[in-house]
Amino acid sequence: FVAKVWEWKEDHGNQIKEQLERLGASCDWTRARFTLDEGLSRAVRHVFVTLYNEGLIYRDLAMVNWCPRCGTAISDIEVEYKDTEGKLYLIDYPVVGDERRLTVATTRPETMLGDTAVAVHPDDVRYQSLVGKQVALPLTSRTIPIITDAILVDPEFGTGVVKITPAHDKNDYEAGMRNELPRIQVIDEAGMMTDAAGALFAGLDRDAARIAVVEALQSQGLLREVKAHQHSVAYCGKCDAVVEPMISRQWFVRVEALAQPALEVVRSGRVEVLPESWLSTYYNWMENIHDWCISRQLWWGHRIPAWYCDCGEMIVSEEPPASCPSCSQDTLRQETDVLDTWFSSALWPFSTMGWPEKTADLQAFYPTDTLITGFDILFFWVARMIMMGIRFTGVPPFRRVFLNGLVRDEHGQKMSKSRGNVIDPLVIVDEYGADALRFTLAILTSGRDIPLARSRIEGYAAFATKIWNATRFALMHIEQDLQSAKPILRDELNAVERWILSRLNTATAEVNRALSNFRFDEAANRIYQFFWHEFCDWYIEMSKPVLSGRHGDRAAQEKAKRVLLEVLDRSLRLLHPFMPFITEELWQKLGAREPSIMIANYPLAEEILEDAGAEAVIQTIQQIITLVRTLRLERGFAPKDRFRLNLTIPDQRDAQFFQSNAYLLLELARLSVVTINESVRDDAYRDSIDGLEIAIEFPEKVLTEEQVERVARDIEKLEQDLAATEVQLENEKFVGRAPAAVVQQVRDKRQDLMARLEKLRQNAGGNAS
RNA sequence: GCGGGGUUAGCUCAGCGGUAGAGCAUCUGCUUUACACGCAGGGGGUCGUGGGUUCGAAUCCCUCACCCCGCACCA
């Protein structure tokens, strides 16, 4: 059996490794470790024995969560509680030597066979005369006492009478201890009724027993009522069977002493937990922590290093003892229980480094910087690593924990085979590429859920194609490669070039900031936005006239190539962590300076690249281009139709600038001619952008009603905006209390609105004649 | 019951005190020689409810409603 499990482990371990490799995880695979490797097993034994000797591990009889399907005890956090529609059975227990009957309520009638008392609240006047008497336990020959218990019984609930089954319920177990009640086990480890349940029921499984008990009670007229009842039922986290509370001898860790320092390092910030919203969850759990049941009745795992002797002696030791220290007998039996898998996982940060030896690896790699994992194993793994790390090395195993969300389907539903909404990463990699998947995951990690939608992956696969094509375009023009590229002298650059470098610089700063804040979504979004909508949509188009030689001289062309190369180089490096494969490929095509983009420097913002002036002026040009494009489409003109555009610019220097950059307007807005400060036809379309008067001479064309309405609507909208700004500026409180910059902003806005309105009104009434 | 998160465009989500954003979807036009996995342009939101703070609130505070996730309880 164990050999088969090893086979399974090989299969699945390899699958996981393949998934990681194909996603481009750049790990040192020679250091791959498994918790059952010998080195780690030694660490496990060492920790176990140490904690045992300190009294932090103990073996005792206790009420544990038992999974009858798995045949093992499980820990509290492996139990999943689900609200379940069940039934509440009201059963009459006849009082001995009395006409009366006590009615108890239960959701698990089969457990009544193991009742050893019924309890009422000590202050409950209804039952005071009965306390101390006995009831005849139906379906059995036993009589059990009527006792009082203030902790167990809520007189308000049900009939105020509680049946006590100390062997099969956690609260009843405790009540049984308080009142020194006997415990009768009526359900065994397999979920079958024991002989103690009586001849009628012994051998039935617990579900069949429930039906049989209810029928038997009914036939004796003792079943008073059955009502629908919603309550939470405990299920096994692994196999989904209903968990059976069971008294059993198990091994436990006394966690409280370990939890205190683990709380302290987080409270003091020595270990940072991100996002911060998880802090209170962590505190809440650690402050209310219960002993951890670590023994499992399974075949697979670290076998507990304890040996038993027939004489009753137990030896806990890292290595098998030769003989019993008490009676010298050498026929010792090792504990057959194995450890909870999370026990060895808790030691991972140092057990993988050769601990307890003080190895060089331990020195170099412990503690580590950041742990990134899913929030679902915060308690299972993260908290326990912190506890064990502090206890055994003196320092927490990492300085920061980043908890990422869990991948769901596109509607936020948990992926499951039965829902049929599982997305296999390898299938996605085959279909869309690892880069697209990684980018999508990065951009979606903003919250607790990662709603992975195919449409989303498709979109970012298109982005990868876009990057490919943009680089292809660059390579058509670039002869020089990255290795021999001359540095760019900023003074030689034109406005468009200074603009794109400034925009890239802003993006670079924002990406770096987002990454240091663990906002992978913001970082990915920012690169996407820059690369596609600024670099491709605008810069490449604006550089085409120069690159193709239609505008400017050879020197200008060379410069444009160098800028193109520079922007691509930086963009690819910025993108590399998100899309490692395509960026490596393209970077090499550009003539890499390093053997791999992986080891190239990650771009940092440089103040010298900032250029607010270039950004402002290019933005104005973009607005003019967009205006022309919009009007062209709305007025029903074809892309090939060309118009004359005139700009009225009072400032001499500005006029010169727009004159020399008129080619941008000409090409991108597809104009026939751009003039500055010349007269235009009376029927030209008028507007105003950033203080520039704009006039476009469309060919004579009768405007449709719709187009006339459009002009009217634009004017109406502007009038509303203007009215709103005026109200604001007339408000003395606003002008008095708002920051000066904000007030100025509104004043500028009013100015701009007034200028536009004046121009647009000239268009009103149609310009067809 | 305790704790946390959420409610923003058709869908999935950013934004968290100064004029509502993205991807996808949708509509219109386009063989503009990098890309139709594209280009250009557009439409679409009283930012869950009610109140408060503020010159100003999707953004801060309170109320309520609904949803999700932990934990505890459930005779």
C-alpha cells in the first residue's frame, strides 16, 4: 500500500512541478524537497521529542473529531461545518416511580442509547421536584439519573431538558466529567453501533440505527414530535463524511505556549501580514487556540517516535531504543499512529535547510524575506510555521506574509469537478500561453477571489500578440541593436520623444511602487495601459512619419529609432516578471546586453526623464486629433476625406511649435493642410482646446438633423457644466475654505468652458449653407 | 453570536475626500503596409438604503438591507 502511495506521490508531485515549470517559476529545482525526505524526517523526530520532553506534546484520552470513513482522528481545523437541513426529535423519557415523562430534544436519536443522564437547569422551577429521580432510558433496560447542570442547559431552549451522551458529544463529554457520569460508547470507529447499543441495534451503521431507533420509539409511543431543524453539521474536510465526536487516546500539542510568541511577532510588526485585513483573523485564532491533535490513524506519514513495552513503559526517542529502560525487555513496539501532515510542514522553513545542524544553507536562507501563499492555509500552515520557527530557531521564519486570493470561476464560484467549472492551468497554457495566464492572474489578484474568466485570459493573450507585433514593427526599422545603441541625448529629442520617455518614466515609477506594495494588479494594469494605449496607440503612430522619412532628416530618423529601441527595451524589462517567455524572446531579438532578460536590471524611474511641458503639449495635440476624428465619423465623412484645419495661436513661440509639429496633426488626423493664424470660411466648425481656437473646414455637406442635435447637445452639456462651476465659484465658503489650487482649477475650468461655448455657439444652427 | 470582507457600466472588478475608471461585452466606421488577437469613434453608471460630517463624499462616520468568508454555538 505504501509503495502505491509513493507512486501516487511521484505522479502528482511531478504534475505540480510541471505546472510550476510551465508557468515559468524560476526555482532552483535541485533544491526540491519533500517532507518525508530523510533530512526532514530527522527534524520532525527532533522537534517531537523536544516538545514531548518539555511537556508540550502529550498523549491522552480525549474527545476528538473522528472521521469514520478515513478511520482516523482529525484536528479541529480539518472539520468543515455546514448548515444542514435536519430534524429535531422530541423523545419522552418516563420518570421512574412517577406518572410524568421528561421530553428531551435531539438531532441524533441514535445516540440516546448511550445516554447516562438527563439534565435540567438548577433554577428551572418546572423540574425541581424531579431532580434526583431516575428516568427509564427507552429501548434499554437502564435507568439514568436526572441531574442539574447550569453550563450545559439553557432553560429557554426546547423543553429545557437535555439528554447527556458523554461518549458521543463534546459538550456532553464535558458535562459527564463535571458530574462524574459513566461513558457508554455505542458507536465504533467505523460508524457502526456497538454491542453496548443493545441487541436490536448492534452492528447497524449509525444512519440505519437512527431510522431503527426512531421506529422503535414510535411504536412504543415515546416519540412525541419530529420537526424540521436547521443546524450546522461537522464534515470531514478531506472526505466529506459526517464527523463523529469520539473518545480516543491521541497525541496533542499544547499550542498555547507556542502561540504567545507567534502573536507577539505579528503584533510588534516583526512579521508583517498583508493584506492587513487578515491581521484580526490571525489574532482571533491565535488568541483562542486549542490543543492540536497531531496523531492520525493512517499508514502514510511520519510515524510517531514513541515505543511501547509490554511492561507498560513508553519511550519517546529520536532513534529506536534498543531495550526498555524499565524492564530491559527488547520487544518494543513503535507507535503505529503517524503525524498530521501539517506537523512536518510547520518545520519546512528550517527542516529543508539541514536543521538541526547549523548548516550554511540555514545561515543563508533562514529566515526568508516573504512568504506568499493562499489565505486558506493561514492557520494550517502559516501560523504553525511562525510558532515552530520561533520555538526552534529563535526567530520567525519570514519577515512578511502576503496572502493571495483563491482562484475561482468567472462568477466567483469555487472550482469543483462536480460543478464542471475547473480550469486546468496546463490546458490554459496550451491554449493561450503561460504569459497570458500569468498576466491574467496578476491583474486579478486584488481581493479574496480571483475570478478567472476565459474572456479575460483571451484579452491578455491578445496583449502578448500586441507586444509581439509592436516589436516586429520596431525590428523593421532598427538596424542597430541594444548592444551598440548609443545613449540618447535628451536635448536632441523632439517633443513626442520627450513625451513618451516621460510617460514611460511615470509608468515605471508607478509599477515599482505597486510592486513594493504587493499590488500586482495595479502594476500589471499600469504596464498594459502604457504599452498598449500610450506606446502603441500614440507613440508608434506619431513616430511613423519620421521613421518612414516622410518628415524630418536622417538624423531625426536615427533618433526616432533609438527612442523606439529604448522604450521597447525598458518596457520589456518592466513586463518581464509578468510575461517572462515573450519578453525574453523579444529582448534577445533586440540584441540583448545580458545573456538573459531575467538578470537585466529592473527599470527604475529617473527624474531626468520627466517632462511636464512635453506631456502638456502632446496632450493638446492628442485632443485636437481626437476632435477631428470624432467629427469626421459623426458627420459621415470617409477616412480618405481630408480637411483644412486652422489654429489661432496668439503666442508667437506656441505658434512656431505647432507649425513645426503640424505634421502630427496632418498625418494622425488625416488633414489636407494645417494653417496657423489664417482666416477661415464662415461655415467652418469651431472649437477651443486648451486656449487654442480651432477651425475645421469640412466640405459643404448638409448636416442631418441628428448632427445638428449633437451640436446642440454638446452646447447644452457645456452650459450645464459652466453653470455648475459658476455656482461653485459664487459660493464664498468654497472659495474661502477649499485649497487655492482647487479653486484655481475650477477657475481654469470655467475659462475653458466659456471659450469652448463661445466657439461651439458659432456652429449652432447648422453650417450647411 | 463574534470577527472580517463586500454591494460602482450588461459581466468581472479597480478607484477610497476634489469634474465617475479598466478588461470583456455592446454600437458605428475602417483591407490607415506592426497587429482585424487590429485601428478609429461612440453609447452605457442618481457608485445598495437612509442619515450625518465637510466648501465639497463613490471615497470619512452612523443606520438599515442583502451577499460572501472565517470562528464559535446549535438539546
